[in-house]
Amino acid sequence: MARVPVAKTKVKRLTDVDIGKILGLAKGNVSQRKIASFMKGTQKTIQNTLATYLFETFQGINSQ
């Protein structure tokens, strides 16, 4: 049985600026779908970002 190679998808990493934009737009009561369209991402990415970070306490991600 031959193995079929799986196509790898390119993962877009969110920068501090991207996360800040998402949090700011969400605080301004913009829907997740509109934010995803604006950021050229998926609604799931926006949902995960909003579940992970809080607008009031976000200060950036530690660079490694």
C-alpha cells in the first residue's frame, strides 16, 4: 500500500499587533465573522484569540 503525501497547510502566526486589532475590534462590538474577514483569517482563529486573551490585560507575547 503506497502512502499518499498530505498537503501541509501554511499556518499564519498572529503578531502582537494582530491580536491587539482583534481585541480592539471585539471590544468595539464588531462580530467575529467581520473581524475574520478584515484580518483575512478564520472565525475559529478569532474565537480562539478572544478566548485566550483579554483586552484589559494584553501586553504582548514574550518573544523567544
